[in-house]
Amino acid sequence: MTGRPLSFELKQTLIIAAPLAGAYMAEVAMIMIDHIMVGRLGSLELAAAGLLGDVALELLLFGTAVVSIVGVLVAHSRGAETPHEIGHHVAQGLWAAFILGVPITILCWFIGDILAPTGQAPRVIEVGRLYVETLSWSILPGTLFIALRAYTSAMSRAMPVLVITVLAVIVKIPVTYVLVFGDFGIPALGVAGAGWATTIVTWGMFIALAGYVTTAPGLREHQVFSHLREFDLKEMIEIFRLGLPIGGIAMLEGGMFMAMVILMGVFSADALAANQAVMGWTSLTFVVSLALGEAAGIRVAHELGAKRPQGARRAGLLAVGLGGLVMCCTAVVFILMPRLLTSAFLDLEVAENGPVVDLAMTLFFIAAVFQFSDGLQAIATRALRGMRDTLVPMWIASLGYWVFGIGGGWFLAFPIGFGPEGLWWGLAGGLTVTGTLLLWRFNRLSKAVADGERPELLDAVADPIPNKGV
């Protein structure tokens, strides 16, 4: 046993997870602001910004997933009581964010050319380019911000991230409106204005968080930005060795949901509309599991750094239990109130919306079925990340998301003839397989370390990375 009451671990987990959940919800709101504002320009502009913007977002998620490993390194050093390493870890994370942010920014400029051969309407590509070309300048500050967010979260300082993100949402609403529609002597920039608004606000978020880590007691002592002079090739290789599989998982998961959207559109516009209505709610509830997962990864790494493997195991399993409780509650809501939830997107009194509403009712039931699995895979992935186990989870994700998820969904939807519902049952199956295998792996590895049966695992996890610059 760890000698600490369960209430202590619960408190430490919630200190990290609760503010992060709020911050993630605020980030979702920032994306919705662009869609709402651009949607007022017309359906073409909404479709263009949505299509090309989603691809840009997937590229950003890849970069931010890689640099998020900084949180594990910091938490481990904090648990091992080697604070002199922390500033160095974060500085290398900022270098990694820069190395990834620049090429992703350049790649965003060519998203239109990449999508053009897929048969999209030329006008959609043309308008979408205007949005992505301005949005692309938010990629670099976005990846830098995530590196600092991983650091502050690992130091149990997630509340400032929540405050900064909420303030960013508040600022983004008027800035987006003015730049999109024009006011106060500023010309209307249309969809390009929405991209510039996101860029301005994202740079502001990074600068604000950078200011906080530079001045806050307990953080300024790490002198993060002074350590930027210590470019450490060996640690950089380690960051990418651990982080690239994490980025791969993010791309696999995001790609699965994008494939779902494309395949739903094959059936009809009604199927696509129902899919979007239900996915909007599942994305909102998912961020709670995402926050608990981030907390789990940090707590697992912290306990391993402190040479408390049983504490690490308990931290991971506690987060899984909390996530399961939350997602079961959301499943009940999906089952009991599907019409109310659908009404947020559609007018239920309009007869033309009838087929969409009927399909949404079925999809909400399927979503309720996989809520637990969806939360489970998010938390288990990040708990394993705390043990620096990232490559095998990526292969598990490949199997679950694409073989069972998309492959199984396609088989049920088309050859078997279950239609849109078949795609969603495939999604449920894929998430269930992924979540089950990831939890099995965490349980197996953490138990082996806790029982002393696999001391080499603890040594591999707990061995600090040399922090001498080159």
C-alpha cells in the first residue's frame, strides 16, 4: 500500500482534471465561435471553413499530442524530487513545439491542393483556402501553448490555464465578429477574418501563459526560457521517441471520426446532419474523460518518479473509475433526453427535419452504449503514457479504431445493409476493443511493477533522462 488515503489521490487528480476539463470545453467553444460566425456568411462559407479547418485542426492535434509528453517528464522529475531538471525538460518541449509548429504551418498552406483531387467543389476549396491561410499562423503559438500547459498541469497549476482559456473565449467573440463582418473602421474580411481572430487570440494565450510561468512563485525558479540555450539532442530524440506514437494515436482517432463524417455523407445529407448533431454532444462529454486522462498520466509519472509503483497503479485505476462514473451518467442523459439534445441543433417542429431527428434518436442510443468505452480508452492511453508506454498503445489504437471501428462499421453499413446505424455500431465496437485492450495493458504493466515482478519496467520508467545540453 502507498500509506496515503484514497481521498488524497482523489484530491490530487481533481486538482488537475477539473480545471483542464473547463479549459477543454472553452477550447471547443472557440471552434464553435468560428463556425457560428462564418455560418452567418452562408452555407458555402461554413462548409469551406469546416472542411479545410478540420484538416488543419488534425495537423495541430498531432503536434500538440507529441509535445504533451513534456507533462510526463516534468511530473516524473517532480516526483523524484529533482526540480533542477524541470526547466530543462520544458525548454526542450518548447524546442520540440517549434520544430513541429513551423512545418505544420507550412503544410496548412497546401491543404486546399491536397483536398482538391478528392472531388470537393472548387468554390469550397477556394473559400476554405482563405480561412486556413490565416488560421495557419495560430499553429506555432498553439503548440508552444500546449507545451507550457503540460508543464503547468504537471505542477498541479491547471487553474491559470482555465482562466486564460475562458478569457480567450470572451475576447474571441467580439474580435471574430469585427474581423469577419467589419466594424470600427476595420473592413469585413469574411472567412479570413475568422482565421485571423483565432491567430490573434492564440498568440495572446501563449504570451499570457508564458508570462505566468515566468513570474509565478514555484514556477519562476525553474527559469524555463533561460534553459532554451541548452538544446539537448539526446532528450529531443527521447521526446520524439515517446511523443510521435502519441501523435499517431491522435491522428488515428481523429482520422476515424473524419472517415465517419465522410461515410455518413455518402448516405444522405440527413444522415450527415444527424451525425453532426450527436457528435457535437459526444465531443463535449468526451473532454471530461480527456481531462481525467491527462491527470492520470501526470499522477502515474509522479508516483513512479517518487518510487511508489503501487501509488502509480492506484492513480491510473482511480482515474478509470472516475471516468467510468462520469460517462455512465452521460449515457443515461443520452438515453433519457435525446430529443431535447437534438433540439439544440434542429427545429423539431419542422416536418423536413423528421428523418434527421428519427435517426438522431437511434444514434444517441448507440452513443450511450459506447460512452464508457470512449472514456476508458482516453484515460487508459494517458495512464500508459505516464509509464512512458506509447508505441504499443498506438498499435492497439490502429487495430481498434480502423480495423474494428471503420472496417467493422463499413461492413455493417454497406455489405450487411445496416446503413448509418451500422457505421455507428462499428464505431462502438472499435472503441470497446481499444478501451478493453488498453485497460488490460495498463493493469498488466502496473501490477507487474507494483508487485515487484518486473523491476526492469520500473527502472526503465524511472530512469531520468540526462539533461546536459549539447
